[in-house]
Amino acid sequence: MSGERPPAPSVAGLPAAGVPSVIATERTDPMGGGGARPRPAPAAVDVIQLVVFRVGAEEYALDILRIKEIINPLRVTLVPKAPRFIEGVVELRGTILPVVDLRKRFDLPPTPMTRRSKYVIVGTHGRVVGLIVDAVSETLRVPRADLKPPPAFVGEAVASDYFLGVCYLKGRILFLLNLETILTSQERIHLGGLAAERRDPGSR
């Protein structure tokens, strides 16, 4: 009959964010005289975009907003009496940056650089620092609710302070790096001194 309502629209496919592009509808009891009534849209999911990289056999991640750029390794100038995990300093577009080897920071055995090695350039405590990683693999969008507190490491109370959280993703464990604690306050002062002192280019 001409007075009938058209059928309710079907739900469209879900986009990447997981929110339907068309609001689903439900029908009331036809005897109640009501028509199609819109169902409330689901609440937006708070997500964080992570850059995943590898150091040794483990996978780590950083909030993409903390990363300035990812580059291939540059020529490094060695710095006498620097902490063992400081690879040296590099010049990036006229700026001198300290470079931290995360393998050494995590007390892993050093290995030669490969074609997959990268420098992850980050900002921490008002300074720009390069982090040496074995490889950068991908970017992921993860709901913040999926991030869990870092586990307590037996006998390694300081180690858990390096991480903001842990994400379990399809059989993988990702450790979210805490840039604010990866270096102690004294080490940050030392890094600032390295960047200020080493102005002359050189190579190792």
C-alpha cells in the first residue's frame, strides 16, 4: 500500500575505524504503530597509532606522535668517555644529534649494522635524539584499552620503567617504549653536553 514505510536501510561495511558508515535501524512492534527508530551510534574508540620496530629478538613500539622521522644510518662521530650505550653523534641537516644504541641500552650483545638498521629520531625532554634499532616493521592502530601495564621483571626493577605498557596482538607481544625514562636525568644532561660540544664533522 502507498502508506507503507520503505524498508530500513541495511548496515554498510565497517570502515577501518570500526564505526558503521550508516546508522543501523531497528523496527518497533508493528502493532504499536511506531516506525523505524534509529539506534544510537557506537561510541568512538580511542586508538593510538604505533610504529613497531625490532631490537634483538623482541618487538617494541613508540607512539607515532613522538617520532620526528625515521632515517637510514648516518656517519657517526665517536665521543670519548661517553656512556657505553651512546654510539656517538651525527649531523642531521646542520643539527648535532646524540645517537643511543638500544641494543646496548637493553644490555643486548652488539651486532653489526645491516641494511634494515634504522635511526628513529625522537624528541624527549626538549632534546632530539636518535635511537638505533635493528629494523622498523610497520605502523599499527591499537585501541588504548588494549594497552596493559608492563609486567614486573624478576630481579630487574628498573627494566619495567623503560616501558609505558604492553600490547598483546594476535600472538605478538609489543613493548611500548617510555622515552621519558629510557635515559636518566644525568644521562640526559650528558647527551645535551655531547650535542653542544661536538660541532666538527668526523667519522668513526
